[in-house]
Amino acid sequence: MRIIPAIDLIEGKCVRLSQGDYNSKKVYNEDPLEVARMFEDHGIEHLHLVDLDGAKAKKVINYKVLEGIASTTSLKIDFGGGIRSDEDLHIAFNSGAKQITGGSIAVHERDTFLNWVATYGVEKIILGADAREGKIAVSGWTSTSELDLIPFIKNYLEESLQYVICTDISKDGLLQGPSFELYTEIIKACPKEQLRLIASGGVTQMDDLYRLKEIGCEGAIIGKAFYEGKISLKDLERFISEQH
């Protein structure tokens, strides 16, 4: 299972929110590049970079930070937040993203999103399936759609998509553990040989990572647990080396 630390960006700074609430913002570092280099120094190969300003503005804003991290580290970055148009997509890839995550676009403009999958390939495009009480949430989690989570994911898997990042918003940033039941349910409902499920939200301790791996998640995103010192870089380094 891949370990994917998250850097969430507001005004170019490394921040965390709780349950997507912008009023709960806490700045952890003024320099996201410094944080990214720390991850790289401890054997981490992947990074989940989220443009929270972009999610709110409905267009990519913090692409210069992406560019800085991509050009000076070897981290494989998946970038999300505000990718709503072909232009946003080009900006993200030209700035060094290896993958992009589309959430709101996959809800509101299905044809555009499927066109991206067809054009760039299933390795490059991730479905952002963020849920509140079983329904898909959009626009930086500021609103909830009427779409049910599991049928939404299955529908895209039928179109050959593979990578899915699923966040249970009720768990995000609260340090109370991930939504194990939800991830088990998704994995049971979807074709095992195809789905690459990335768990996001609620990871609090190392045991959570071992459980997510056991369930069958392909990756796990870690945010607040690292920034609040619940999980150390040494812990993550150990977890990664155990798998090799």
C-alpha cells in the first residue's frame, strides 16, 4: 500500500482544515517545499497536493507551488482542487503533476471528465469521490449532491477508470480513525482486479494504516496525524521499508 502524505494549500501555505471547514484553517508551515523535501528525505515517493483556494475559486490557483515541488523533488504528485476545465488540466500537468484528481468536474461534467480519461489514460486521472453521509460532496466540500457514493464509483469503473480517492468528510481532520466500514463496502461492491482505492481522512495512528492495507486499499493519504505529531516520518519510513 502506498503512503501518500498530503499538503493542503491556502495562499501558498501548508494548512489543514477539519471536515472541509475553511474557518477551521490551521497553518502548519509557510513553506510547502520544505515539507515536501522532508517527506522525500524519509523515503516517501508520493504526494497528494490539494489547492484549497482552487477548490473554492473553481479554477487552479496554487500551480506555482506545484511547479516548485515538482521541479526540485522526485516526488510523484497527484494534484487536485479547482480542476474544472481543459486549461486547468494543462496547467496542472505542465506544472509537474503526475496525476490529477477530479471531483466536482466528474459530477457536473461527466463527458469532459471521461474525455480526460480517454485522452490521458487511466494512470493519469483519479476520481475524487468525497462523501458526506453516503452522498457525493462537491466544490471543496461546500455542497452535497444527490448522487450515492458507491453507484457513482461503480459507474466510472465501468468506463475503465481505476484510481479513486475516497474521503469520508465526517472523519476528515478529526483524528478519530478512518471510515473502515465504508472502504470495506466499496471494495466488496467493486471489481477487485480494477479498483485502486486510496483512503483519505481520519488516519490517526500506525494501526490505521495496517488495517487499511489489510482491507485492500491501494494507498492511504495522511494529513493531520503527521502535522500533529501522531505519526512520525520514521514510522512511515518503517512502514514503507517493511513492504519492500
